[in-house]
Amino acid sequence: MTTPPSQVPLPRTRMPFANGIAQSIAQWYEHELGWATANWATAEGLPAQGPVQLLTGLRFDVLELPSDAGFAVLRRLRGLTGPVALLGRRMRLLVAAGSAEELPGLLDWLEWGGVALDLRAIGAGGRMAAPTPPGWTSSQGAAMWLRPPEPRHEVEPMLPAFAGLGCRAETPDLVRLVGTAATECHRARLLHSNFADANAQPLAFS
């Protein structure tokens, strides 16, 4: 007579390989760039783990928009030199710290206030998924750098800011970037809407 298998579930174990990679990514950002990182905390007081997050509002803020609109912005603003990340169909442009607070007022001033734009800013107290460091193997669907930051170089001089407030002459200022991003987001939204309407129309047969 054989002994029935135990019905007691096996204890949950950590994945040291995955956690080790996350730790290495966090160390790269902290040591090579001097950027603050964090992990999403787990429940029940367990140690934080999971995908590495970059804290915004300290060294930089983030302007996030659909990737198709983002690529159009990059084509139009050739002098845009700040780091650019991609996660799925979302693009993230790094901008000067404090820019997120200015976005609503800028959109109003540029007469985009009240218009439905898929455009948002992440600033103080926010987080963004840390892209895989340049040259590292990334998993499918992970955030990636389109234009990576340079190790051991200050990122602030490269970021769009208000003209005259640390913005380099050859770098588009924040007003121009936001205006261009709003235009491209609106254009992308109209294109998607027209495409959806065209597909919804019934076929006419004579």
C-alpha cells in the first residue's frame, strides 16, 4: 500500500536569481548615475522586492505620452538631448525636476487646457519603472532606454527646462517641448479616432 502524497503545500520560496538581477539593476543606477531607486513593497511587512523603480522629482521629472506621439516629438525636436525610455506603447521623456508641477499651467497657457490629451507628468513623490541598463539583456516587455543616460555624467544639463533656468541653448526648452508633445498627442488621438470610426462603418454593397 502506497502512502498518499502530502496535501500540505510546499513553502513559498524566493527567486534569488530574479531578486539578484533587480539588486544589480538598482546598484547600477545608484552607483553609475547617482539616482535614487526603490522596489514596490510587498504585503505583510515582507522585504520590498519586484521591479526596480526610479524615484522622480529628485534629479528629474518625467513627461509620459503615447509612443507614436513621442516618436513624432523626437523627429520634430532634433535638439532634444535628455534620456528617453520606452515601456510598451508609452514613451517617457526625462525633463528637469519640478517640471511636473508646471504642466497644467503650461497647457492652459498654450491653450491646450481642457483638451483630452493622453499626456501626463510624473514628479515629486512619483516613480517610473527602471529601464534595463544599456548593454544588459532585457526581458520581453521590460522598460528600455531609447536614449540612455551617460554613466558618471550629470543628467540635469541635458534636460528640457524653462529657458534661462539651467536649460542649454541647444536644448529645446520646456515650453516648446510641452507644446510639441500636446500637438502630437492630439494628432495621434484624432488619427486613432478616425481609424476606429472607419473600421466601425458597415460595408456598403451596390
